[in-house]
Amino acid sequence: MRTERFSNLVIGVIAFLTLVDLFATQAILPSLVAHYGVSPAAMGLAVNSSTFGMAVAGIAVSLLSRRIDRRKGVVVSLALLAIPTALLSVAPDLASFAALRVTQGLFMSTAFTLTLAYLAERCSVRAAGAAFAAYITGNVASNLFGRLMSAALADHYGLSVSFHLFAALNIVGAVLAFAGLRRATPMAAESAAGPGLVQHLRNPALRASFAIGFLILFAFIGTFTYVNFVLARAPLAVGPMQIGLVYLVFLPAILTTPLAGHAVARLGTRRTFWAASALAGLGLPLLLAAVLPAVLFGLALVGVGTFFAQAVATGFVGRAATGDRGSAGGLYLASYFLGGLAGSFVLGQLFDRFGWPACVAGIGAALALAALLAFRLAHGRAMENHPWHTGQEHEQAQVS
């Protein structure tokens, strides 16, 4: 048990160091807008263009999943990630900044996807649920502490120092992955008999989960990108360092996300997903308040709800796929990160043209559509061997 807990801790830290660059720059968006002299929507799209690289890499890993050594792929991806991260400190214009963010996304997604495949293929049935929860919890922690670190460093030492520190963290992640993951090539059974991408896309439950992943990050990106500008301007007028501290709202999500597996086991996938979506939806009206405590509480609800929903959807993909879970996970992550790119663009246009209330309405629409798609989250054949499977949910799958 102690060894398993230590392994899960290592998995969580690897997740943290893999994705710490993804959202760290959102805490310094107002500073980046001032530095490059562009609009919030333009800077928001450039910062979130990393999600385009992540989507492309997700598809590429899906196609090549059976041939890639999981451990080596994670280590090399994290080591190479340090290069574009460091170069962000000297990006001369917005186009260069965006190109480097896309490159970051390519390496982050490759490491992320291969780690998920490693967990699906190498963990025992009993250990898999805890390992996935640990990985998603590390993802949540990267959202919080990455933003806090970038805000603090940019406020005290400037943007350049912030990017150099995150490059160093990428190297630490590569070293930890090399030491903490056992050598693991794709499993032979999956290589020989796993279905291809077309078979995954023919699976109605998987198609629904891919679309839900798209909508989850669409909503999340819209909330936590453009709320920075609301926080920075009157009447809230929060300073750069204080904007970083605002992301302490992710602390509740760090505590609740590991419970996703238990919630699915008790309530089933759909009910758990609906509860998570409803919680996020309850936070949206509070984001329109003119007082900081209400906005912070709303952000906390959105964070808990969307991260919980992500953990549920990610775990579901592993059991809805009847084979080659590496490629299924890659397709899910490609859709997920494309949703982030779409959210930054669509909701950025709403924010620039119609204001924050219109942006919040767009976020609400995405969450509502995801809740409707959750009716499709059932798949009887794949549940039998999944760690979150219960007889109740298997019955539901047979009749849906």
C-alpha cells in the first residue's frame, strides 16, 4: 500500500510538471497584453494556441501509439519542452509568442497522452482508478501553483525570469519520468488486436466523450482566461500579484478531484457528470457580481465542477474503448484541447464585442450541451473490467 501511494505521488508530480506551462501564462495575461500592445482577445488566443499544438500531438500519438515506447516518449517530450518555454522570454512579437506556445503544446500533449496510456496499460485493475485520479489531481495542482508562480515571478522579477523557471521545471519533469516510470512499450495484445481510429469514432459512447471533452475545456478556458481582465479592471481592480492569489480557488478542486472514481462507482458516470456540470453552472451567475468574494466563490465552483467532470470523462474513455487505449486517449485529448482553442477564440470574440456577460452566457451554453451529451455515456462491454465499474451502471449501459 505504501509503495502504491508513493507511485501515485510520483504520477501526480509528473502530471504537475507536464502541464504546469499550459495555464501559468493566464495569470499574467494583463502583463502580456501591456508588453505586446495587443487586445485581450488577441493575447488570449496566442496564449491558448498551445491547445492547438496539444490537439495535433494528440492525433499524432493516436496514429503512432502502438509503436511508441511510453517511458522514453514522456522523457524526451518533457526535455524538449524546456526549449520553447525558455525561448518565450525573448519572443519579439505576438506571432513568435504564439508559435512557441504551439510548440509547447506539441510536447506537453505527447507526454500527457503517453502517460495516460502507460497508466491504462500497466496499472492493475485495482490500482488504475487511484492512478488516474492522482494524475488528474496533479493537473489541477499545475493550474493552481503554475499560476501562482508565474504571477509572483512576473510581478517581482519580470516576464523573462518566469519563463526560465518553468523551463527548469520541464527538465525536472523529464528526470523524474526517467527515474519514476518503468520501461514500458505498448502491450502486445493491444498492438495486435486494438481497433484503429475509425473504430473508436464509430463508438457512440466514445464520440460523446470526445465532444464532452471539447466542451469542458471550451468552458474552462473561457472562464479562466477572460476573468483575468474582469479582475484587473474596475470595480474589482485586482493587482498582478493578487490575480495570481485568486487562483487559490483551485484548492477545493485538488481535494475533490481524487474522489471522482468513488463517485462514479456509487452513482454511475452520467449522474456524477451531471452533478459536476450543475456545480460548475451554479458558479456562473456569481462571476457577474461586482464584489470580489462572490466572484471568487463562483470561480471555485466552476473549477471544482469542470475538473471533476474532466476526471469522469477521462476515466470513461479508458473503459469505453475496447482496445488500443493509447489511441482512444489521444483522440479524447485532441478533442479536449481543440475545445480550449475554440473557447479562447469564440469566447474572446464575445468578450471583446459584447462584454463579460455574453462570455459567461457562452460558457453556460457549453456546459449545458455537455450535460445533454452525457446521456450517451454508457458502454456495457467495456465496463466489466474497469476499476470504476459497478453492477448498477452495467445495467444502465445494457438498456441505453
